[in-house]
Amino acid sequence: MDLNTKYTPQSWPQHAENSTLEGKNKFVGFWLFLGGETTLFASLFATYLALKNKGPEGMEFTTQELYQLPLVFIMTMLLLTSSLTSVYAMYHMKNYNFKAMQAWLMITVLLGAAFLGFEIYEFNHYVHEGFNYSQSAFSSSFFTLVGTHGLHVLIGLGWFILLMLRNSKRGLNLYNAPKYYIASLYWHFIDVVWVFIFTVVYLMGVAG
């Protein structure tokens, strides 16, 4: 593979993300990694459900009292929209339009950063209400689950930013195309996990 090869939209491989052996190996490694991540979040969800609404006598916090659905709904829309913009980015990657791909990834990063900002605001609100990490087993399970997801969002943002900066002058080639595509898959995984958090933690929490 010659990284200096000059492509056109017509000559660019249809499946550039896995048209090389290295690209295919990256996919195999990513799916193995994803299996471990799925197990991690499954364990965190099980722990949260087992400890839901359990706290020291006289200091209980119920999910109906705590959760703010309007705020969480805004956060959900931001993250789901960022998943859509990453799809647009990969569409332009497949059509060998590097500038458009970078632009859509930047929008994805901005939406993800806004989501994190709202999540920090949410956590800060809970702490001021007296619901902090060490308040109870329930609070620990909540902050661990949602905070672990937030950490994954931060990692995903850093991944996108590093890819964009490192390849800003290199353009698109068969070496970095798999990296962009796998980063996008990782972002979709984060979004799917959030859909489960929104449903299991917040919707079921408010419903009781």
C-alpha cells in the first residue's frame, strides 16, 4: 500500500475502511474490544438495578425525586444527533471528500462536548442536593454507571480530535480510513449504551 497514492472519488475503493489487511485486523481487534466493553456495561447495569433506591435510613433519595427528564432528554437528543453527524462524516469518507468528513466530525465533537457539559451540570446539581458518590450504595452505582459512560464519551471525543489533527494535512488514505471508521463505530456504541441508560436509569426511574 502506497500512502502517497493520489485518489479521486472515482478511483477510491468502495470499502476503503477494510480494503487492506491492516484495516481488516483493526476490525477484528475492535469487535473483541467491544465484547469486553459490553460485559463491563452489563455488569454496571446489573449493579445499578440491584441497588436502586437503596440508601441509609432517613437519607434515602428516590429516582422520582432526583431525575430531571427534560434535561436528560436534551442530552439524549444531542448524543443521538452526534451519531447522525458521524454517519454523514463516514458517508463523505466513502466518497473521498476529506474536507466534508472533517467538518462533520467537528460537528460531532461539538455535540458530544455539549452532552458532556450537561452531564457535568447534572452531576453538580445532584451533589448540591446531597446525592453524592459516597452517599449510599445506590448513589455509587448511579455515578459509576453514568460516569463510566461519560468517560467513554470523553475518550471518543479525544479519539476524533486526535485523528482530525494528525491527518489534517495528510488527507485521506487507505491507512487512516479504517481508523476514522472504527472511531465512528465506537461512537455509535457509546450512543447505544446511552439509549439503554436513558431507558433503564431515567425513564424507568421516573416511572418507579
